Amino acid sequence: MQKLYRLMETLIQKEESFAVATIFDKTGSAPRTAGAKMVVRADGSTAGTIGGGRLEAEAINLAGEALRLKQTMLQSFDLTSRDVSGMDMICGGKGEILIDYIDAGDENNRMVYQAAAGVLKRREKAWLITILDSIPGAAGLARQQCLVKPDGTLTGKIDCDPYLLEKLITGPAKISIHAEAFGKQRFLVEPLRQGGTVYIFGAGHVSQRIAALSENVGFRTVVLDDRADYANRERFPEPVEIMVIDSFRKLPELYIDEDSYLVIVTRGHLYDKVVLEQVLRSGAGYIGMIGSRSKRDLTFEELVRQGFRKEELDRVYAPIGINIGAEAPEELAVSIVGELIMVRARREQRKEKESSSSRESCCTILNPDR
């Protein structure tokens, strides 16, 4: 997502207008691809994806029309069972797609997309709000757009009641793309958040289920395996990233920081151990390993003999996942992703508390008489 918004910012700076296709749902039961975006340029080239197949092809054609007419469009879709399967939709393949014409010469667009790219780069939170009005006698839509941060800071000019904006960024809209209608206006609310990166070591059945869920709750997801017949696009559709590695015994260079979540679910205990010993001192915000308590204890004892400290091993979530009595791969995925969400939420709460304390401290220093 960060790369896509950075591209949008760059195109506007180059004064190149473009169209953005965004999938969302109008019934409240969103497909897995809800929120997926694709940038379409005037030459027909694209960046990002909305799931491929017939819908993406039609979106590219509509984007070309939007660019020609310089209009924003809204299109309903109802896919066949084959299309739904190909896009990995869970709820029936019905929804809407917004084809948003972005005029590079519009100063409001310049401000909004520059701010959006900055929010994602700095790992902040914000909401991109698009207001759509029908134009009598025209196929296109009038649009307004702004960016709202949690403290109420607004970027972009928009004719909207501040109370309504506050309502729009609470509840479900805080975590997922959300559409509402007020009168004759449609409001599309898209949360912008750098939710962290999940690295899944192993591309088996459990990994498949984890990847789908983690993408759906805002994590960038990367799957690694040394078997190309497992780590492939057929098993892991976009936007999950795939890395076919040479061996688990020597992992490739990965960008791992406190916003990284490492999920170790390889095809065997030995591989789990060799991955764990390589990432244990990586500085990741979360490390989880699948397996029983007895397997964990044996693995940890061996790692202690290799020189790792108990304090380091205490950071590992093993057995991985929240204890909900999960057995099937789908259930295990729910328990694991639930744990990822819990850890991320606690980290964000801690950051917000530290930020609040920092602001209070700043005010105390600047106002010593208070």
C-alpha cells in the first residue's frame, strides 16, 4: 500500500493524471479483496491489483474511459462462481468498484496524496474520505476528498459536517474500508495504516489460511518456502508476497524491525528450529512458533545449549496462537492471526500512551508555571 500511494504522489508531482480502481462492498459483507487498489495510467499500464480476472480487465477499460472523460465512476459487479473462486472472495462476489479520476492539476489532490504517502511512510494512522455526488444527466460523479488524522487534523478541502467526519472514522471504519450513504451522498472511508509485516515461514495448508486472514486485517504478508510447488501464486493470490528461498538453513536478507511479525510454521520441527535460531535476535516485534509444549521445551533446551538466553526465548509465542481449542487449519489460522492482532493492538496502545506522555512532558517544560 505504501508503494502504491508513493506512486500516486510521484505521478501528481509529474503532473500526470491517472485513475484509481478500488473495490468495496455496498451490503456490509465485504469480499476479501475489499480495499484492493489498482492505479491505471493513460498508457494503459497498471500498478497494484484488484484480484485479476474479468473484473480487473473491466476495471482497466473503465479507467481508460474515466481518463478520457475526466470523470469519476461507480460500477456495481456480480461475479460468476468461477470469478469469485479466482479472486478468493468469501461472500458471494457482489459489490462495487470505484474508478476515481485523479486530476494531477488539482491542488486538493496534490495535498491529499502527498499527506497520504507521508502518513504511511511515518507509520501513522489516517482515513482517506471520499464523498460522491451524482451529477444530474451525467454518467460521472462529483467527488470531494480529504485525509483525516485521529487528532482531527484535516488535509484537503471538503464540504462536510465535522461531526459527520468523526462518526465516519469510528466503529468498523477504523479497521476496514467502509461505505455509507447520507442523503444523496455516498461516503467511502478508507483507513490508512501501516499495520506491520507478517513473515510466514512455510507455505503449507496452515500458512495459506494465515496469509488470507492477515492480509484482510491490514498486515503486509510475505510467505517464504524452499518449495516452488507450494510457494506460488496459485496457492497464494495477490496481494500476498511470495519468496521462494534456497533453504531455511540460510534465510535471505529480510527487513525486520519492531513492526515485523514472524510466524514459524514450516513442514517440520527441525526447520522450525533453524528458522527460530536465525530470527531470535532480529528485533522483531513478534515471534511465534507452531508445535506442542513438549516440542517447544526440547527446542528451547537445545537453543540454550547453543548459547541463547532464557530471556530471549521467553519472547517467543509457543505454542503459537490464542488458545481457542483450534484443530483444523482454518481454526489454527484464526487463533494465530488473533494473537497477531492482540500483540499489534497492545503495541499501538503503548505507543499512543508514550506519545501522550511525551506531549504532556513537552507542555510541562514549555509552561513551567502550570
